[in-house]
Amino acid sequence: MLCSKHFDDFSFTNNARIRLHNFAIPTGTQDLMVKIRQEQCATASESKQDTNISVEKPQVLVLEPSLPVQVPTTANPTTSLPVQVPTICEPTTDSLKMLVLEPSLPVQVPTTANPTTSLPVQVPTICEPTTDSLKMPRTKGILKELDLSKSLELTPKKLKLYKRCRRNLSEIMRLRKKIKKQPRALFKTLTTNSNVQSLMDKNISGPFALLLQSQLQNTPRKLTGRRWSIDDKVMALSIYKRSTGCYRLLRRLFCLPSEGTLKALLNRIPMKCGINSQIFKTIKDITKNREPEENLCILAFDEMSIRKHLQYNSKQDVIDGYQDHGNQGRTMEPATHALLFMAIGIRKKWKQPLAFYCSGDCVTADRLSVLIKEYCKLMENLYQV
């Protein structure tokens, strides 16, 4: 165990008194520091009797951080003179740190008129060199290759060559940017020029023209910068619903919307169990441009078993997965079967789902007859069944 007579309690790291701090100094060294302070005060009082004395040369002192020093006066040795010592940051390499006193700073020294009073001595501010002032200025460009930091270090002839090189480099950078923008300008011209649009409308089909236009717009862009119109998304969605594997293959060859974009488009369409008036309104608008024979269709329905699953629908604030027959009512029985009604063309190949229902068991004959009559009345206004 270390002797407590030579080290105070603040010098140890713990109460066991086994290990010392890096800045620990024996207590016997305080007398040496007192003598240094007395010699400094005596030298300052002989040169000038005034209280304000300017320090002409910087002095180097080795001080302990936060160490109280008591300096006795010459008249009364028992009177202590408090000195305020600034706290020193913990050094990185040594346990002691050299303090540089700034010159031309006033130091107040007590006079000998009243030896019984204690006067404070103000220690000047510590000036520490920063790492930024020691760094050399960075060199860039041509000067860096010549190990120079400023163009003023060049001779007049070299300075002319340096300025000419700078102008040539600026011109090269400008031309590079211009060349980089040319493909984008070409794609923009192809997509916005009216002559190109009229040529595309006459010689190629509408879906292919739409696909070609989307390729010209989105090919030079990044993946996160591609934008798609509603027509592009609808065309891609029709391919995706026909075959997901085929759509993934086409997406490797062409620029097409991602599957997440198509699913986000589907989530915007409200789909509920029962009759959807928007579907019948769209079908009515399409049948106006068809021949009467093309509107001939049949009403088909089919039922399949599904797994029980409950899921919260945040958009409608309901729990999906229970028995739901639309206008016929909704119960708390978990759904195990799904019923679908679909219109299928006879003279022309087309089909359109009309509505779906969820039921806890197979739909009864009474309920099925009610649903069939309900859809027959709606279809009379649209098709010839």
C-alpha cells in the first residue's frame, strides 16, 4: 500500500489506495512550487513598484491541475496568499503539461503596505496551439503535381501556362457535361415531337406505341427516377394478371413497373363483397361501342373452399374473413367458401367478373336463387342473356 503522507486522497483512483492518477504529485513538491512563486513575486516587485506589471517574456511553468498553492508574504509568514490556478486538460502523452504564458498580460502583485491582508494573484490565460494552425494548406489540381500550394510561386512564364491549362480543363468539363445531356435531349425529342407521335400512331398499334414511349422516357433514368402514367400501369397490370412469370421475364428485358407499383394501384380500387356499381357502369360504357351480337353473354357462377383467416382492413375499418353476402347481410361466422359471379361472352371471347361473396358454409339454394335473380335484373339492362 502507498504511503498516505506523501499523497493526498485525491491522488488515488479508489479508496483502497492501490493505484494513483496519472497527474498525482507527491505532497512534498509543494514547497518547491512555493519557492518558485516567491522568486517570481520578488523579481516583479524590484523591477516596478506599481501593482500592474507586464510580463515581457513568456515563462514556462509546470503546474498541477486544480492544486491550491499558498504563498506566504515577507512581512507575515503565517498569512497565506491564495492563488487561482486554472484547470489543465488531461495530457495525451505525459502526465505533466507545459503552460505558455502570453506576454504583455498584467499580473497583479500584492504590495507590502498591509502585510496582514491576503490579495489574489491572477494567472494569465493559457494559450494552447491548435492543430489547424500546424497544417499545411492543401494543394489541388496542377499545383499539387508540382508540389506547390499557390500560383504565386510560379515564374511568369509558368504562370501563363498554368492559366492556359486551367482554361482548357474548364472547357473539357463543359463539353463532357454537354455530351452527357445529349442522349436525354434525344429521348425527350422523340417523346414530345408531334411528327414522331403521328408516325407512331399510323404505323404501329396503340399498346406498342405506349410501350415504346415509356421505354424512351424511362430507359436513361435510374430505377428510383422512373415515372409511369396510368395507361402504362394498366397495360402492365393486364400482362401481370395474365402470367406473373411472363411479366417477370419481360421486366428483365424492358423497363416496366415493379410488382409493388401494380399492387399499390390495385389497393386504390375499392373491392367489397356484393354488387359493385362501378363495374356495371364501366361495362355499360363499353357495350355502347359494340355490335349487339358481341354483347351476347351468359351468367356463370362458381364456388370454392378457402382457408379460415381473419385480417383487419384499415381502409374500411372492418375485419375481413367473416361471412358476408353483401346486401343480404353479414354474420360473425368465419368464412370457409367463396362464391363468384362472372359474365362470359358467347359470340366474342371476353369475360368480366361481376361480384364475389364469402360464406361460412356452402351457399344454400334459397340464398343462391335470390342472388341469381338479383343479377339477372342487372344484366337485362346491359346484355342479352
